[in-house]
Amino acid sequence: MDETMKLPEVKNAVYNNTALDLIPVVKLKEDLDNIPEWEHSVRFYFRYQKHLAYIGEQVDEHTPYIRTHDHLKSDGSEDTHRRRLFIYSLIWKSAEAAISPPKAALPGFISDQNYELRSKIRENREHDPKLLWDSICALGASRLPPI
């Protein structure tokens, strides 16, 4: 018999974030080998928390993408600005292995397979979560084998 699990009751689970326990955010590997799983889990988290607009996905016709330069113009909210930084930090933490500078493979020699990604991140001075998301996803997509 295959492994089974007891699922929570929907009526209680919907109101206590059980869904986030069932699909935890996957940490991205340094070689981006698990980019599809990472992207799926992070996107699920943002959809559940109603934060997809921060990575450029329109949830519905009433929720536009929230760009860095528009955050103060759109609603003047410090809360929106802090949410954007929070979303940026969530993406950063979950992709930390791919983003952090590599450890030296040999003394005096560093193999940096993600140099391009780190360069784009350094240019993201406003900490725009969409730019970070797009940079990671684009690099990951370029490394996937063709279908």
C-alpha cells in the first residue's frame, strides 16, 4: 500500500493557514536544479496570502501589479511599501543559496555559476520584488532542459 496521510477538515483548515503547512515553501538550490518546485511553492504562498500582485501577476481586474515607482502614488501607503519589502525578503530568503556569493571551491578560485543573477540583484536598488522574482525565474528557465 502506498503511503497515506490524514488530511485536515476543510472548514477548520481554511481559517488557520493549514494550506501553508501542506505546501511549504521550497528552498531554491544553488544550482537552481529545483526551480520548478521552488517557483510553484513560492507562487502558491503568494496566491494564498494575496500577494501575487507584488510579483507582477494580476490576481483579478481589481488588483493591478504594484510597481516600485507607483507604490506611493497609488495609495500613499507606508503599509504598501513595507509589504513590498517583506515580499522581497521572502523571495530572497527562499532563494538564498542561489543568491549568496559562492563558497570558494579551491583556495583563491571561486566558481560563480550565478554571477549574472547576482549582478541583476545588485542593480535592484529599490528592492523591487518583481525584478528579483523575474531575475531568478529567467535564470532558472535558461537552465532547464528543452522540452
